[in-house]
Amino acid sequence: MAQGSNNNDAFLGSAEQFMQTGQNMMQQFMDYLGKAGPQVGATPAAADPQALTALQKQFMDQQMSLWQAVLGKQPGQEPAFKVMPEPGDRRFSAPEWHESPIYNYMHQAYLLNTQYLKQMVEVIPAEDAKSKERMRFLARQMADAMAPSNFAATNPEFIKLALETKGQSITDGINNLIKDFEKGRISMTDESVFEVGQNIATTEGAVVYENDLMQLIQYSPLTPKVATRPLVVVPPCINKFYIMDLQPDNSLIRFMVDQGNTVFLVSWRNPSEAHGQVGWDDYLENGPIAALHVAQEITKVKQVNALGFCVGGTILTSALAVLKQRGEDPVASLTLLTTLLDFSDTGEIGLFIDEKGVSAREGTIGKGGLLPARDLQNTFSFLRANDLVWNYVTGNYLKGEKPKAFDLLYWNSDSTNLPGPFACWYMRNMYLENNLCVPGKLAMCGEKVDLGKLDMPVYLLATREDHIVPWQSAYQSTRILGGNVRFVLGASGHIAGVINPVSKNKRSYWVNDDVKIEAESWLTAAEEKKGSWWADWADWLKPLSGEQRAPRKPGNTKYKPIEPAPGRYVKERAV
């Protein structure tokens, strides 16, 4: 009886401790907002005291209900009160979190504390919608960092594994931590398994042109006949292009070639200090504009088809607007994948960009220098911190595990620098001031541009769970471009929604020919189709690709092959 009483006392002490943790978490957040209110856009002092009191009472009642439910739980019975993680949250799925009453209570109390913090954010007034989103983001980062799964003393999986391995898992975790310190980043995959050009980015072709910013790859034909009109692909310059050419069975590039297209692709260089003065106009002139002209010359056609992915789509569309002002019309059709042209709502990425921050960067790297790859990678990782940060902290360092080999995560770790002038111009004119979608507002390459003058057929793909390019924002391009637009909404997110091979028949996509209605109305009336959008796009592109002809090897007498694909530029890693 005395032993049971001691256990109850200890458990009650744990309950009181976690109630206090929730209160402390809230107080720390309130203190932060009190100090940083002007920057965050929050006014915690103006919060409704009655709402705060009601929220606090609800929190205390829930914590007490949880404590009583866990303490009184009988074997084989469901507890009277249970806190469930959000869908997709796997941090507490291991049996160790549920077998012990202490850890069972601990992780549920944490989930309650997190709910409390999120509800507190909704009670605190904000200056505007962006300020409220910034508060939500900060609250989520704080809650994610304080999860009991992140710490050795409060993670039962760590303790069990350490005992089973007689401490070897702890040694392995320390060694993993030291290695990652030396690399300056968290390891997400076994990088020794992959090599660009050997087992990823293996679609055959040749570099047929290069300048100081990019190499142009022409891929070798895979069909007995090819379309007369080639396809020029402009990937994002903030990542390596081979996200589109990982393995043969999930390569979007190989799929394009398999469809009978002569495919050219821009492989951006990973900028070094020598490129510290490169600006937006340089990327337009030496990227898509150069690529389009070379592709025209090699294939001897007046017009090509063009495709841009993410910021590559923004760069490509800008370049086409410049060429339009110059009297050139080199593109018969335009495909944009998860691309922003209207930056009025940029999702959580926009929370990192404000006047103060952009002005500071303009005063430093905007005059020459680099935006380091590490800064970009950290920004994108913390948009999904539990999946791309804390998951590897617990796996690599607490459990001493070696990350599994995964091609997409290898690509994710192979980041790129950005030239400072380019990055600053992009942040100010797109994210901060949203100038691109305003006719005649921007001058690029000496030309005032109007995207509405681009009247070619357009295929727009957005993805429903995209946290980088919100699909509703991508949909706004239907109001900006002047040609007939087909808008397609894919399932999943920014990468998985795009790299969705036809052969795997996974996920789905939505179609609706009426793009004159608002975004949510479009989705309500849209038809869901099972499988990949790739097949839909191929059917759309085929009648725009011209007659069939015999294939030719990459290059010609003027543009002779320089080296085999994927070329040396994509192999340059950021330092």
C-alpha cells in the first residue's frame, strides 16, 4: 500500500510538472511577443482577459482529466480521456510511449500544452493576417522544439535502445552528431549511396551549350520518331535540376523523352563568390533566353514548347515577357509547375520576408556576395520541422541510427547558393512588393514587361498541399496570362505532387475547364481523376508539338556536344 501511495505521489508530481510546463510555455511565448510585438505584429496586452481566463480554465480541466484517465486506466480498457496527435504526427507512435503510464501521460500532456499554445495565439490580437500567420508559425516552432521526443531524458525509445545495446546507441549518436557538425548540416539520408550521373540523373544526353550561369543539356531520343517542336525545361535555380531526373522509374525528364519529345534542360550553376555580382537580368539573358535561342537553332524551328518549375517558371515567364517586348515569340506553349506569378499570398515562405529584412540584405549581399545554401536549406526545413529537422535529431543523435538511403532526401541536402543581387531583387520585387503581375511595373533586361501579352496556350499545375506555392496563389496566374489556360490541381505537396510517375498510379488530380470562377469554386466543381497528372499533360502537349520526324543526336555542327549529361555544373556542391 505504501509503495502504491509513493507511485501515486510521483505520478501526481509529474502531472503538476507538466501543467506547469504548459503554463511556462504560454508565458514564454507571451513574454516573447511582448518584446517582439512590433516586429511580429502582435499586441498581447490587448488580448481579451475573459477569453484568456476561460482558455486557462479549460487547459487546467483537461490536464486534470488526462491525469485521472491515465492513473485510473485498467488493463484492456480505453481511457476515459485521451489526447490524440494531429494526422500524420508519428512522433509518439512507438509502443514505448503507451506501455508506461508515465510516458503515456507525458506525451499526451505535451500534446495538450501544444493545443493550449495554439489556442492562445488565436486569442491574441494581431495587426493583420500576415502577423497572425507569423504568430502561428512561431508558436509551432516553439512547440515542436519542446517535444519530449527530442530529449534523451524524456524519450523512452532512447532509454530502451540504450539499455538493449549496452550504450552503443549513445556512442553511435554522438559520432553521428560530430560528423554532422563537421558537415555543418543534419544528415537526412545515406549520402554515400548516391552519385550524380551514376545512379541518379542518369537520363542519357549531352551538354550542347554552356555559359557562366548554366549548361544546356539535350537528351538523347528514346523513340523511333520525335515531335518537330522541342521542349525546353527551366528548373528552379534554388535547387539542383535532378529532382526531375532521380531514378529511371520516377524521372519526369525521362517521361518527357519517352513521349517523343526532343528535350532541352537548363542546368543552373551553383554560384560561387565569383558570381557575387550576378543579378536577375543576368539569369534571364543567360538562362531561358539563351536556352530558347540555342534550341531553336539546333532543331531549326521558329517556336518551341517551354516548361518551368517553381521559381524556374517565374524566371521563364519573365524571360518570355522580355522577348515579347523585343518582338520575339519563340514559344508555342507554356507549362508552369507549382509557379508563382502573383505573390500576394506566398504561404509561410513570405513570413521570412519583410521590409526590414530585405533592406538589411540589400545593404550587404545586395551589393555583392552570396545568399548561402545553408540559409536556404534551413529556411525550407523549418517549414516542416518535425519531418525535416527533429525527426533526424531523434533518429541520428538519440537513437544512433544511420539514415536510410533515399534519393529525394539526397537531392534535398544538395543545396545551392544564390547570388546576393539576384536574391535581393527577387525578394523585393516578387515577395515584398508583388510587382511582376502589374502590367508595365517592372523593367527587366531593359524592357517594361506585361505578362498579359503572353497569349500562348498554358498548362498550369498546382498541388493541393503545397506549403511553398499555395495552390490558390498559383491559380491566380489564370487571371494574369493572356492565352487559353488549363489549370490542373495535383494531390500532395510541392515535390511529391509534381514527381508522381504514371507507372506507379498513385494519388490523384483535379480538372475543371472553367477557370473564370474563383479558386475554391473551381475546386468544388472540379472532377477528381485517379493517378498522375503526367498523362493529362502529355495529352495536352501532343497536339502542340508539331509533326513527327526522325530523331537526331544531340547538338549540331555549331553546337557540338561538350560532355555527357548531366554535365559538371550540377555536380558542383555548395561550400
